[in-house]
Amino acid sequence: MAAKFQVGGHVSASGGLYRALERAQERELEAVQLFVSAPQTWRATKHTDADVEKFREMHAESGLGEVWIHNIYLANLATETDEQLEKSLGSVINAMQVAERIGAQGVVLHTGSHKGQGMEAVLEQVVGAIHTIFEQAPGDAVLALETMAGQGGAIGTYFEELGAIIGEVKSPRLKTCLDTAHTFAAGYAIHTPEGLDDAMAEFDRHIGLDLLAVIHANDSKIALGGFRDRHENIGDGHIGTSGFEAMAAHPAFQDKAWLLEVPGIASEEHPKGDGPDPENASRLKAIRDRVTVKKPSKKKAASR
Ligand SMILES: [Zn+2]
Ligand SMILES: [Zn+2]
């Protein structure tokens, strides 16, 4: 019997990598995602061997589970300019090398944008870029391409786009991150048990369920098929508590980290919220703990 999932979240690493572990514990999280470089700038933050050692020691003592790095947002492996491609590659290689040093599972990446040209126009460049990343950052760290909501021709709006890249790269280190808010906004009805079964059968057909490495667990302010990216607190959006119950019961979602990237519940101290907060973590843990995991189904996807 596989273990149920870990409830984690994205936390700040400002003040040192190990601070992310402290913040995760304060927020009652069981797994961690962090930036190892400021997400809106190209310049990579330097991490000394002492920083790395401190992180590893504290992680070992903390009882925390998986550690994931989110790549900076500026990267676009499908960019049209050599300069931007060079910088994008540098950012992912750096994150992958830090992942290896701190013992993280891997790096979650927004692959980039084909800007409406379609995948065929950019596939060769993206595949070449990922080969370069694995050459320059050897080791075990996984690169997890994230599913996207569909703004601005984002690669990963449809499972077949990620499937096309993975099918060409053919590396055991290339996997995926499913963001529940993004995938829902992209039109996959993962908020009902039937819709979820169909979506995951389609995921299996294009990508393979074994290549689902990590979950971004976010409710959505945007309705099904709205193609925009606005996260909401667990249970307060269009996915809703029953939607997360369906996912918590689905065999494909077990045994991995579910990472919250939610705004947080507004309070007097934090009028705009301070997510991922203990309240969101406790909502997700309660869902996990009351739901019974279903047996894997043999149902085939309806073709689309
Ligand atoms: Zn992301
Ligand atoms: Zn998002």
C-alpha cells in the first residue's frame, strides 16, 4: 500500500536556504518548495558550501519530506533570441546544480511559450535545451515540466505538449508537475471524479502516470476552461473541497508532495493573506485523512 501524499508548500528562502525549512515547520508543512535565486532576476544567488551543509543537516533533523526548487519565472526554453535562450539555460542549470548539492528531488520549470506558433515550431529547440541542461547538471535531480493555464501560448497547457517533449528527450530525469489550478483553468474537469478519471487517463496516454513527480495543490479563482492563472485557497475556488477530495482519492496522486502556492486566508495581521498558511495545510491534511484511496482503474480516455 503506497503512502498517502505529503502536504507541503512554497516558502521563502530569504536569509539563507535553511530558513525555508524553518518557515515550512512554522507553517505546519510536511514538504518544501523554494526559490534558490530571486525569481524576477537573471543573476544567480551564490550558495556557499557552509549554507548547503547547514541545509542538509537541518533537513535531515527536521522530519520534513521532499524538497523541490521552483525555477525563476524569466526562463523560456522556446524563446526566439539566442541571448534569452542562453540566460534561460543558465538559470535552469544553476537550479539543477543547487538541487543536486542540497539533495532536493528536482526543479519545477515553466517550460516557456510558443507564443501561438504551436509546439512544432519550437519542439526541436526545447528538446535540445533540455539535453544541454542534463549534460551541464549531471546527477539524479529531476526536471519537472509544469502544466500551465494557457496564458500567452504557454507550453504545458495541454498534456500532449509535455508528452511530445518527454517523448523526444527520452531521459528518466524528465518528469512533470501537475498544477491543479492551471490544469483546471486549461479545461480539464479535474474537480469531479469522472472528469478527473478522464483527465488522468489522458495524462497517462500522452505522458504516463509514472512521470507525474509532484503536485502544485492550488484552488482556482478562474472557472473551468478560463485559461488564466489565479490561485485560490483550498476549498474556496472553482475546484472546491469536493474536487480536492476526488484528487486525494485518486491513485495517481499518492506518494508524492502536494505543494501549496495559495494566497492564504486573510487575517488582521495579514489582510491579503500569508499563504501557504497553517489553515490551508490543515484543510488539505483533513481531506487527505478522511478520504479512501481508490484502486487504479482500467478506464481508457475518450479521445479529444
Ligand atoms: Zn509554477
Ligand atoms: Zn499558477
